[in-house]
Amino acid sequence: MALKDLEARYATKRAKDYKLTDGQGLYLLVRPNGSKLWRMKYRFGDKEKLTCSPFSGR
């Protein structure tokens, strides 16, 4: 199920990191300090890779 825009914008900070999944390896990581990062987990060959970019909730 796809992550909705309002769910991402209003995700609140918690005591520990948590993920809001969007599907196929893409998720929004919400940190305890309130920062949000888009992360994409994928495989290239036999190795697992991870990309990251900040969330811009404008």
C-alpha cells in the first residue's frame, strides 16, 4: 500500500527510529529528533545497497 502525503508530513517523532513503508524497498525513516529521510533498499548483483535523501514536506 502506498504511503500517503499527509501520513509522511504528519509523522511524529518517537523514542526510537521507525519506518513508514511505501513499497518495493522505499520507506520514510523517522528519527527521534524529528528528521525524516527517504531510503531505498535494493540489490545490485549479490550485494544489498541503500540510498538516502532528506524528506521535503513542502
